[in-house]
Amino acid sequence: MQYLLNFNIFKMKLKNTFGLLFIFILCSLLFSFDVSALAITPSKEIVVFSSGLEGTYSYIVQNTGRDKVAVDIYIRGDLKDYFEFNEQTLILEAGEKKTFSVKMKLPNMIEKPGLHQQRIGALESMSNMEVGGGVGVGSRVGVESIFDVRVPFPGKYAELKVKTADVALGEPVKFYVTALNYGLDKLNEVTIKITIYNSENKKVQELTFEKFSLEQAASREVLLQLDTINSQAGIYTAKVSVEYDGGGKAEDNVGFK
């Protein structure tokens, strides 16, 4: 009887020991994560190309982790050779923010029109073994900001963006449509049209916005609303188009219910 009692006490102690060990390991793992984390602002810059365009842009990098880190600054993209940094490496204490600047000088000509996306980033340096007093082997933390260079298309050219959201039956559906002039020429007559189709691909309604003009590199967002009071519940598709003088047209589709 005494033997069984002692054995049960031993099992309880063993169970408690394993429980404490499990909690210790779990806490160790939790505290080992997010030792390093970075943030960068602004998250995006956009420029429209012109011959020899120059500019200087400021960025802020923050160490949101708990350890001191060295951070390497870099850029990647097809136009990276036209950018220079005033700093190549930053040393950041926990919670510290530092600023660096990027100087851009674009060439006189870029042959390919359209979007040229660069990425400006901050990446934990391999030298963190020395800076942090001995950081364990693991993945390097990094963060990137987008830098878009838009090269205008010859003549007239436009693109569009559209945003909407699902609504309750009887509430109006709002469509936010942005027309963007990415051509070298002014757009004298821009028309925005939305055609609504039901789940059987039958046209049920059409929305239009009055004509307007867009200067080169300009954009305009307009709001069109669909009345759903007499509509049936279901899945619908909105076919959005931006038509402009010269016979040009940009199109996109968006679903809603």
C-alpha cells in the first residue's frame, strides 16, 4: 500500500516536472521569435518619367525588435543604376528610427513605356553577429518600399482602377473608378461606363459618367452608384470601361453581390 502511494507521488512529481519543462521550452520559443523586426516609410513613391528627371527622397527605417541590429540599404529593379544612397548601412538600437536619402537621376530616354517598379529595401546585415553580441543562426529580416517609375506611352493611352464592395440588398453599390492618363498626349474626351451582368451573364443595367478631359500624367476618380432596391440577391459582374478620343479603351471586371 505504501509502495503504491510512493509510486503515485513519484508520477505526480514527474508529471509536474515535465509540465514545467514544457512551459519553459514554450516560453523560450516565444521569446526567441520577433527578436528582430524592421519597418520602412514611406511604403510607396510614384514618379512619371521625363528626360533627365532628378529628385531626392527620404526614408525612415525603424527597428521594432528587441535587439540592436545593423541594416543594409539596397535597391533592386531595372533602373537601380540611376539611384544612389547617402548611407549603405545603418546601426539601430531597439526601437530606434533613422533616416536615409535616395538620390535619383533618370536617363534621357527609357525605351520601354509602362511601369518600371523598383524596390528600396532594408535588410539585416550579416554583421549582426558582431553588432548584437552574438545572434543565433536564422533568417535575415528585411522590409521593402515600392518606387514606381511610370514611362508614358506614345500618343494617347489610359488605364483604369476600380474599387467596390458587397452590400445588403436594397443598399446602393458604390463603384470608385479612376481613369489614369499614362500617355504623352492630353485626353480630350474620357467616358466611363459600367455594364452590370447577372449570374446568367444577362445585361441588367448600365451606368455612365459625363465626359471629361485629362492632362498628360493626370488622373481622376469618379463615383458611380447602382440602385439595388428592385434587384434580386445574387452574384453580379460589373464590366468597367474607360473610353477616350482616338479610339482607345481600357477595361476591367469586378464581381459583387
